[in-house]
Amino acid sequence: MSDDFFPVPSEWAASALLDRDGRKADYQRSIQESDAYWLERAKRLDWHVFPTKTNESSFNEADFGVKWFADGMLNVSANCIDRHLAERGDQTAIIWEPDSPDAEPRRYTYAQVHEQVCRFANVLKNAGARKGDRITVYLPMIPEAAFALLACARIGAIHSVVFGGFSPEALAGRIIDCDSTLVITADEGCRAGRQVPLKANVDAALKECPSVDKVVVVQATGGAVTMQESRDLWLHEEAAKVSADCAPEPMNAEDPLFILYTSGSTGKPKGVLHTTGGYLLWASLTHELCFDYRPGDIYWCAADIGWVTGHSYIVYGPLANGATTLMYEGVPNYPTPSRIWEVVDRHQVQTIFTAPTALRALMKEGDEFVTKTSRKSLRLLGTVGEPINPEAWRWYHHVVGEDRCPIIDTWWQTETGAAMIAPMPGATDLKPGSATLPMPGVVPQIVDSEGKVLDGAAEGNLVIAQSWPGQMRTVWGDHERFFQTYFTTFPGKYTTGDGARRDADGYYWITGRVDDVINVSGHRMGTAEVESALVLHEAVAEAAVVGFPHDIKGQGIYAYVTLNAHEEPTDELRKTLVAWVRTEIGPIATPDVIQFAPGLPKTRSGKIMRRILRKIAEGEVSAQALGDTSTLADPSVVDNLVANRQG
Ligand code: WTA
């Protein structure tokens, strides 16, 4: 960890929305006069009925629940579009940059987004969608992805976006879990010059999903697809037949807005549910504060809409703030490692927001891919998704930002809706690798393994002591799991699953997950999910998966596999198993290493000792590193694992 210090640049200190003292005072007020503070902040949104209530949440079992602004009524799509029409109907809302630098970018004004979204909403209605229905969205990074989300929000349907890189199996599981009746997809996606057969994947998934009766298909590449009569509809054909107006459905602040599946340490991915009022307020407020957003800025979050970052910081936060948001279809290093910076120059981007894994990959290619571009428009550099190592931070700051742009390292989670701990450019002195200080209303604590709250400089488990507006409300279909997962380890507090250190200045340094979740290229994955996929294969008796440090991805996937008695541990089988996991989950879950293990280290009660597996995967195989193995049922398995270590 670094002790470097980057004070707020003087130009920022002079002109920022909040300066050092301003941030401090705002934070204090958010805690000490919480009700008044949040009712005032709520005015940033347009309400059909303005709320009189704010936080009515409890983290205790007796009266457990998360609730904000519960008597307010509003519509998210009206907040992201309609209310801007009078003032900035002709301003660009969305800039779309295609995969290939030779293809034409597209631009949509707020007025055009309004028409697109209204037509889309009417198509969904005609296809039978109603308020409260679940709609699964499986789309590439095209403008229609933003329109789809806003169209769902407009009619009060609950969207569940599934990342376009997930396999048909993974897609089917997510459709079934929330009983979607409708799927929105495209003919194909296009990334790094390659076509992704999205519609064909949907066709395969739907063989297992009887609840779905309509599929709306966006024509994105024009690639050939099979349309199933009476089930499949082309968006462009249907949109031409319907009205360009659709009144937004008035929603209660606590009506669901979306479900987004995310990985935990146990079991299947959970459907994280976010609701209307608190979520939108949180996304919009944090977008403004972290990025000091000013009208006219061109803002680019280079995430995928399949993750929460895409929801909150490509679509909902920026559009609620009347921003110009850039959507990029492709990947950072195609066709060359200069691509991101060329896009910055092409559209004169002020703020770019990306993940450390992308920065590390680009850093490895050499500075000249960056320095040959101008980047003069840049004012702010954001990062999210995993801890940023100080080396990558400095490179981002010095090479990309020419020491001129503050780095906004935002710590948060799918569950938290939007940023929780992050700098504000005019208010926060920076330390490379630290996400710095809590956002308004966020009360982080560091607790030891017994739950004792540690004061001052300390390291331990990161928990949040009270609710904030953007907190998830439940796990779809399993409220008990919501409570059990997040509120029982340290009763009365929200458990983040992350470890953190707080330094003497009160700055937070996230040290990574303390549970069985790994973070591969900023994609969150439960080791249990990869294990379940592996044991589905007929050759596999048992599997244990851990993360290990990886230069580019942050963490790689290391799988220990015990084969059934008659199976041969060949390289061929290793390849088959890697391909198997890709088919079961998707390429993001590709194991980096598979080690065949005749036995796994287990306690006498049969529990796998992952601590030992992690050490071996990290290459830490000394007796000292491995620690006490005497409690194992068979300590000799460790020798075999060490002797056959891969990588
Ligand atoms: C990690 C992504 C360190 C963390 C928004 C968290 C981070 C998990 C940071 C959530 C950061 C995210 N510094 N770690 N700035 N941002 N993480 O749900 O472990 O995909 O718990 O949300 O990513 O991942 P998720």
C-alpha cells in the first residue's frame, strides 16, 4: 500500500461542487439530520407525489426490512427523459461508439431517446407486458440496451439484464429464477470484430423456459436468425406500428425497478432487487458528486450494461442528471491498445470510468499507445470493480491523465446500487489504492471476526452500520436468504464480504473479499458456481476452486479436480473441462488452471480447508505458509497437491 498523497488540484478546489469543508459538512448533516437531509436531496428527482418519509429500515431480525421514501410516487423513465425535454430536448443524451472504428457513431438527443423509449414501451405492452412482470434483457452494448431498460421502467416492468457473455445455460437459470415472461435480445452482438450469436443462445435457453411467451429481437448486425412465429417479434417492425408516445406509469418509490443476478459465496447467483425511488436518487446523487458532473460534459463509463456499473453509471445516474453518456460496443484493445484514448479524442470526453483490469492490460502494451493520442479533453478518471494497485493508479494518473486529472476510485457492489466509498474531485486528497471516504449517509465500520467495532486505524471486515437509499431490498423470491446472507454474520449490520483497512486519516483501503467470492477481471464470481459446473461433468467426482493473484485479471481461477475412479487425468480431459465450464457459465468463468487432485484437504468433519488450497495456488508451499495441517483427516493429501502444483 502506498503512502503517496495527491492533494486536490487548485483549479478543482476553486470550482468544484463540494470542496473539502463542504464535503465534511454535507456528510455530517447526512448523518445528524438524516430526515431533513434526504428530503432535501429527494428534490433532485421529479415526483408525482413527493415523499414525507425517508429511511424506515431496520437491520435487526425482529423488524427487518429496507425501505426509503415509501409514500413517494415517481417514474424512473420520466426522470431520465421527460423532465429534460423542455430544457435540453435537443441535447445529445447518448453517444454510441461502435465496435469498429470504421463504423459510424450514432447520437440520440433526449427528444429522440423519448421517442425510441416510448415506442419500445408500447411494443412491450402490445406483447403483453404489464407492471410488475419480469423482462429478461440479453443484449450487446447498443443504444437499444439503454432504451430497453428505460422502456421497462416506463411501464413498470422489472428488468433483469443478463450479461451477453453468459451461456444459454446461465441465461436459462436466470430466466427461470424470476419467471420472466418476455426476453429482449438482438440477432447478434459484435465485440472485437467477432459475432456473438445472442438470438441463437436465447433459442437454446428457451427450450428450458416455459414461462417465456414473447421474444423481442433487435436487428443489430443483420446476421441470419430463425424467428419463431407467434413467439418472436422484430423490434423495428413492431416499433413502426405503435404510437411515439407512452405515458409513464406512476410507481411507488418501493416498487421494484430491476433484478440483477450476482454471485455470492454459496449456491446459485442471487437476484439482487433494487426499487424505484432510493435507487434512482442514489445513482443520480453519486454520479453528480463523484464525477462533479456539469451540463455539457461528455461522460463515458466503459462498463457493460450487463453489470451494475452499466445500470447505474451508463444509464440511470447520468440520464437522471441530464448528462451526455457514451456507450461503447467494443473492447479496450481492439483493434489496437490505443482504442479507448482514440474514442476519448473522437468524442472529446471529459470523464472516463473503467476497471483496473483494463488499465493493467493496456499498461502492459506500453505508453506509446496512450501518448500518441491527445486526451486534452479529459478532466477526471474513474475506476471501479476491484482494488486498484498503486502501480496501475500511478500509470492512469501520470500517463493517461498527464498528472492533471483526479482519480475517482469508487468502491461499491451490486447490492449497494451505486458508489459508497469514493473521492469527490474538488474535496478529497487522493492516495493511490484507497477509495478514500464514505458518501453521504454511508456509515462504514471495521469489525473484527467477533464483530467488535474497531476504532481509529484498523484492519478487518468492512460492514455498513445503517441503511442508505440505494441499498438492495431483497433477494428475488428469497427474503430469508437476503437476511441470512448479509445481516447474520455481524448482527444489526450489513456485511459487505470485503476486508478493509482504515488509516489514521480515516481513509478506507479495500483489501479484497474475505469470503469465497473471487474477482476475475472485475467480474464477480462465486467459487461455488465454478465448482457446481465442474461436478456436473461425468468424469468429475469433486472440485474445489480458489482464486490466485493474476497480473492482468487481478485474480485467476484455480480448480482442483478429483476424478471418478475409472477416469484418466489427461491434458485432453483438462481441455474438455475448461470448455465445459465455458459452456455451463460463459467465457468469463474459464479456469486458468486445472490441477487433478486424488484427494482434497478436508477436516475430519469433511469440510474442505480452502486456506490450504489458496496457499498452494499462490505458490506458497512452505510448511510455514501452509500452517497447521494436523487437523486434516489425511495430511498426506497436501504433499501430493504441492508436488503436482500447476502453473
Ligand atoms: C470489489 C461492482 C476495491 C469488491 C461495482 C466488491 C472493489 C465487489 C472496488 C463488488 C474498488 C468493487 N476497490 N474493490 N473500487 N469496486 N470492488 O457486485 O470486492 O460486481 O465487493 O459490483 O467488487 O462487485 P460487483
